[in-house]
Amino acid sequence: MDGIDQAVNNAAVPAPTPVPARAWAALMVGSATVVLIILDAGFVALAFPEIEASFGESSRSTLGWVSSGYFIALSSFMLVAGWLGDRLGRRRVFFGGLFVFATGALLTALATSTWMLILARVVQGSGAAALTPVSLAMVLPAFPLERRASAVGAWGVAGAVSGIVAPTAGAFLIDVVGWRAPFFVFVPLAGLAWLVGRRVLPDERGDDPDGAIDVPGIVSATVVVGAISLVVTKGDQWGWGSGGTILAIVVALVSGPLLVHRARTRVGTPLDVDLFQVRSFASASVVSFLSQAAFFSFFFSAPLFLIDVWEWSTLQAGFAIALNQVSAAVVGIAGGRWADRNGHRGIIVLGGVLGALGHGWLAFAADASVDVWMVLFPSFVVGGVGSMFIGSTISAAAFHDLDDSRLGRASGSYYVTRRLGSAAGAVAAVAILGDRVGIDAVDRFRLIWAFSAVCFLASAVVMRITFAKPDR
């Protein structure tokens, strides 16, 4: 009888839908874009002191556009890139973005003046903007719906591993060769992704490859997101009452409603307002904004605390941040598989709670005294696991109830929200920290981590309330 019962039980559990090997190969190429973008962020942070030395005639505020120009270009064009992917074909936009990204990286490595460097970074950011929304939208349709959270989990692990590799590989290249070396490296990496991608990425046509392009819609979408990105990245530095900040706010307030009106009254515009009527997409977008704000406020402030307050070396601080990313990488795929079996809501709520506990403990317990085992280790590990439980499943939750034909536009809107959340977290950390340094800044660091914990907890609450019914 036991054997019969076991056979019946086994028969009652449906076998998971098999995933073609080509789909996993396509995912590997698509996730390479995450690797490129995260490596770039790590390389720029490490290379900035040498960039300052190379272009010493320029002020730090001017050189700040090396990062700001990239971010604004990345955010501004994502909405349009996702829409173009749906219209013209995601594979076509992907390869175009890969070429532009590699070209921008090469120009960055060859820059001989500050403005050439900034322009090169804008070009590189524009390429990244094309890669970000279409890569996942291009790959997900190759996976059965019930296996997509696992795919996104693997995607998240690629990002976490990149976060581990970037500090060590970047530091080695910069120390041995110089700050230009990491940007040269992007060219062969992009070339490899191009060669493999030509063989494994799905070759699909867009839904209207020969239709008219909505130029006014493209311009308005770019202006709206660009103005918001400018306010988020430069508002604190310029001053919230400065002319430049006020002008950017006015532009966003005027062009935003015009974009929404155009989207409501015309077919085929870059902004698909109906996406936000899909409960799962709207909920996941808000949760993603909050969790990104939480993570990046921590990611910006933790190395500064370890170096300035605990007086650790840059290498020691890098290993500590790597601990956070290793914890995330270990659980990424498991989180995606759990979501495939049990639905997205539970694992994301758990991730928000764990993130709040980890960073909340850091806010409560951290002080000027070095304490690795009681303060750093539990907070970094628990916070890393919580962050990845959200990161490994939230994208799959956002796209779960959408037709595959809308994934490019959905991905563009979704990733703009994520980018603005990450920028908001970093800006919040800068504003809270102010001019405090060393031991005098301990209370400010703790306040930053309290902010991060609140954002994580808010993401759990939003997910629990607005994603009320399990999706499986």
C-alpha cells in the first residue's frame, strides 16, 4: 500500500514544465547586460579619484557629470527603448544598445578632455538604456510562465556576482594599468555578448516594425524622465530653491501631464498608461522603487562608514560589501524557485521584513567601536538575503499578468521606476549625511540605515496589501 500511495502522490504533483536549453543560453546573454552595467557602476566609483587627477583642471562638481550624465541618459531613454523594442523588435534594439554601450566605453577610455569624457559617458548611458528594458523582455517569453521567477532569480544572481567582482577586478585593473583600462575591457565583453547573442537570442519582429514613429511622444517621454532624473540627481547639490532645480521641476510638471494626455488619446505612444491598471504591475513597481531606495541608501553609506568611522582600508570595506552580495547570490535562485511554486507575494514580503531587520539592527547597534560578529555580519547577511528575496522575484511579479507583446513597454516603465528609486536612496543618504565626517557622523549613518529599514518594511507592507491574493 505504501508503494501505491507514493505512486499516487507522485502522480498528483505535476512535473515542472521543461525549459529549452536555448532559453537558458539566451538568459545568459541577456543577463550579461546586467553584468556590464553593474561592472560599470563599480569601475566608475573606483576610478573617480584617478579621473580627478587626470582632469585636475576641472572642478569636482563638473566631473560629477561623469556619473550624473550617464545616469540621466540611462533613465531618460529607457521608456523609449522599451517601446521601440516592442515596435521594431527587441533583438534589434538589444544589439543596437550593445554597440552604443561599447562605443561609449571606448570613447570614455580614449577621452582627452573633461567634456569629451562626459559626452562619452552620456553615449554609454544611452546604450545601457537600450539594453536594460529589452534584455529581460526579450528572454522571458522563452520560459514557461510557471518558470519565469526562476529565470529572474538567475538574472539577479548574475547581478549579485557582478557586485562581488566589480570592486576586486576594477581595483586590480586601475592599480596595475590605470583608470582607462576597465573601460577598454567593456569592448571585448560586449563583442563576446554580440557573437553569442547572434546565435541564441530569439529573432522576432516587433508588433509594428514598419509603422510611423511617434516623434512627439519620444521627445516628451525623454524630457519628462530626464527632468525628473535631473531633479533627483542634482537637486540637493544645486539647492532645492536654485534656478536650475526649479526649472527642471517646472519642465517635469508641464511635460508630464502632456505625455499622459498623449498616451490616453493616441495609440502607439512610448507610455502605456493602461499598464498601471494591472494590479500586479502597479504593486510591483511601487515595491521595486521602495526596495531600491532602501538598498542604495545602504550601498552608498556602508563603505563610507567602514572607511571613515571604523578606519578600514578600501580593500577591507570592499570585502565587507562583498559579504552582502555573496549572501544575496546564495539565495537568489532558491528565491525564484520558491516563487514559481508558491507565488511571488510571500517571498517578497519576507524579503522586505528581513531587509528591515538587517538594516534596522545596523541602525540600532552600529557605533564607533568595531564589531564584526555582532553588528556587521548579521546585518549585512540578513539584509543581503532580504534584498535578494525581493530582487530575485519582483520583476517576475511585475510582468506576470502581462501579455508578452507588452513586455518591452512594461519593462521600460518598470526600470525607470527602479532607477529613480535607486537615485532617490543615494540622494537621501547624501542629504542625511551632510558634511559630517568620521566619528561625528555616526548618528547620521544610523539615521540613513533607519531610513533604509523603513523603506524595506514599507515594501513588505505594500506588497502584502496590494498583492493580496497569491498569483498561483
